[in-house]
Amino acid sequence: MTPDQVVLVQSSWPAIAERGDELSARFYDHLFAIDDSAARLFAHVDMNAQRAKLVHTLRVVVQALGNVDSLLPAVAALGKRHTHYGVEARHFDSVGEALLWAFDDTLGDAFTPALRAAWAEAYAFLASVMKRALIRGAETAQAVAP
């Protein structure tokens, strides 16, 4: 990400956080509409708590974007934990699509092409770290399994 993209993402956060409940509800609604396999992963999850976790995670990520070195270990650990939830690397595509859709739907005209590009870049970066950790976690689990 460029420094300008980091500033764009961080400066957009207050408006997003203000509508965090709406954003997270729209995100999961869209995700489940476009990816049945993702919907099944949440079949027995308290979605109110899950939506709050999403907004909290986004807040932490946005705040840490200026210091990627401190962010990487936490994002990698999050990716590795997702191995245990049944997440597959392909889910990151539908999550990214649903996230950008939710931003657009929630922010409307404020979600400019430049802001979309900045959020897309941020997500692509984080998803790549999480995917690598997810794949490594799965490989480690297979190597250890009897």
C-alpha cells in the first residue's frame, strides 16, 4: 500500500465505524448470498458477536496499517486460527468481494474509486498474509496427523 492509500483507509474509518453494525450486517448478508460454503461455516455462530468481532478486527487493522511490522504477526496468527474453522483459501475471494460491496453499500458516494482502490489494496495485502498462514497451518496439521 502507498502512504496515500493508508491515509485514505484510516481517514475513512470514523464514518465506517459509525455505521459498523450496518456495515457488518450487510457484509455477512452479501457473503452468505454469494458463497454458500462460507455461510455454512457460520451455521452455529452467534452472528451478533461475529459482527462485533468483524468491526473490532477492522478497527485494529486500520489503526495498525501505518506499522505493518507490528500487524503482520497478528494477521498471520488470525489466518492460522482460521484453519480450525474450516476456512479455505478460496473463501478470501468472496470475503473481499463482500467487504468491498458492504463498504460501497454503506458509504454510498463517499466510497470513491480512490477509496475503493485503497481498501481493495489493504484487503489484498492482509488476505495474502492470512492465506499463507492458513495454508501453512493446514500443512502443519496434516504433517502431524497420524
